[in-house]
Amino acid sequence: MQGAGVELDAGPLDITAFYSDNRVDASVDDGTITTLRASGYHRTESEILHKDNCSERVAGLHLRVPFRSDSVEGSIGATLMRYRYDLPYEDAGGKEGWYDGGGIDLDVSLDDIDVFAEASVTGSERYVSWIAGAGFPLTEGISSVIAVRDYHREYVSPFSGAFAERAGNASNEEGYYAGIEARILKNLRIGAYYDIFRFPELNRYYGLSSSGSEAKLSVAYRQSSSLRWELLLQHQYKDNAEKYEPESGSVYYTAVPYVTDRARLGLEHKVSRWLTLKLRGEYRSVTGRYPERNTYSDGWLAYVQANVSSGPVRLKTRYTRFLTDDYDSAIYVYEDDLPRVFSLPAYYGDGQSFFSVVSWKAASFFTLSGRFRKTWYADREVYGSGHDERNTDSPVDVHIGCTVVI
């Protein structure tokens, strides 16, 4: 966004207001916006063609009323928002003019119980998406949280970010979530959750619906002041819309169940005041259950990382080795990058990777950072596809940035 915002403390009422007027990237077909593009890439003729294709104006207001008593503390808020593009927006009904949205939010703490809820409405038909839940202790050292969500399949907002299994746009999903965290010992923590979800419309073009579930267990054990272990186990069942070609009969689309299992073990060792080592190994398997046959894919990944800190200089470097059958069993790994930059690459196939991030605090207000990453593939001659294709089996990425605090 490009514009201005203001926060006001008006006695018992907190007010936040903003206005933005900006040009954004979009795909336009026959005078209608079909897709808003958020990648920010303008590298090819096609991507340049979509650059700044439409104007976006947004005005918003949030009112918040905090309250507190001897046993209750919290706040209740309300949001109003209007936005428009200079072309009809297909996902919001294809009409011209302003689109409206609004919502309410609640956060209340009653002794040891925290209750939260939010509901939002958009569109001329007033489609509603909402989530509500509570966090509470089961006993000393054991805390839990439960949540219920129901996101309408016609709900549309380009600015929403929701707790969801499928993306975060607060639409086309229902779910029930329960999580627990326990401090078994002073140096042992166990966490687990179970999430049941349903997509009323798995794919808008084929009239499919879907449901699934996910369970995860994590264990963190601090063996000593310098040695820490982490274990993660995950099991997921979810349908995907797939094109199916039976040996006899016509081709059709169906909801194919996929079962994914993941196991990860990590170790962090603080060798000295200036050196920390991290090691991690991960295994992932995916089974697709088609009507007449099953598909199977698995793979593993391991890395070793060194973090060095000396005065104003910080260095993080990692070597990774990976081997998976195909993209279905790709393993996603968080990697350090420049400040405020998020990096979560998917490793698949046969290869190895190296990256190094260095930052130098040149002054109290100025930090210079750089990142170098190279990946070597043994099973391909080109990297990527489409606009991202590079004619090499060992692509290199270089990032340079700075942070200035005024």
C-alpha cells in the first residue's frame, strides 16, 4: 500500500484510520481483473505486461474499546473498510465501484481463560467468515487451546489473512482445532495439535468437496545449558483435485486422498560464546490413493549449520543434502535471509545446497546484509519452469540489503 495512517487514543476509544492509493499488478481479461498478482516480479515480457495494470484505493477504520475489571480484561473492536479498482474485479462479483467489508473482533481474559473471536462480512450478499476459540490451562504446567472456524466459500477480501489449512484468505473452509502444550519437566516440553477441516468447494470448476485432518507432535528437550534436541512427527490426510485417466473409460476429475507422514530430528549445540552449531534430519512420504492404484513418493533431507557472532559481524552458513523421488515428497525448510525477508524453499530431486548470510552493524542505526545461495542438482539440466526457468543445473541467488533505523 501507499498512503497514510493514523492512530488516536481518544479516551476510552482507540481509533486507527488509513487511506491508500496505489497501482498494483494484475491479470486483466476483456476489461476485468481476473487475478491480483503479489509476487512483485517484473523479469519477463509477460510479467512486465501485468505490471501496474490497475489502480487500487483503500480506506479503512478500526475502533477498539479496551476494558478491565478485577477479574476480566480485554477489548472489543469493529472494522470498516472500502476499496475499489479502476476495473471490475472478477472475484468480487465483477461489478464496478466500491467494495465494502466490515467485521468485529473480541479478546477477553477471565482469570486463566482467554477467549477470542472474529467475524467479517463482505460482498453485496453479505458473506460471513468467522473464527472463535479459547485457551485455558488443564492443570499446572499444561495449557490448551480450541478453535472453530467457518469461512464462507464466496467470501472475498484481497487483504485478509486467516488461520487456515488452505492458504489464508478466510474463504471456503470449515475446521475444528485443538492444541495442547505441556511442561513435563523443567527441561522437557511437549506440544501437540489435531485439526479437522473441510473444503465445501475443493475445486470451483469440477464441483468437488473435500475433507481431511492433520495431527502433529513436537518434543523439545534441553539436555544441558548448551545442548538442545527437537523432535517433530506429523500425519496428514487431505484430498486433492486430480485428473484421472482410467485404463478403460473417459477421463474425469476426482478428489484423490493423499496421506503425508513427516518425521524431523534436530540438534542445537552452543559450542562457545561466539559459535553455535545446528544439525537437522527430516524424512517425508506421500501416498496418493487413486481409484485403481496408489502412488508413493518419499525422500529425506539433512543439513548442518554454523552461526558465528563476533562484535558487529554475524555469519550464518549451512550445507544441505537432499534426495526425494519427485516434487510430491518435496521437503520445505526455513532458511535465514536478509532482515524482514522470508525464505522457505522446497527441496526435491537429487542435490545439495549451500547458503551464507552475513550482516555487519556498521553503525548504531545502519546494518548491511548479504546472502549467497547455490544449489547443485544431479538429476536435471535446467532449473525451474516457465518464467522462472534457468538454463543451469546449479542456480545461484545473491541478495543484498540494508536496514536503517531513524
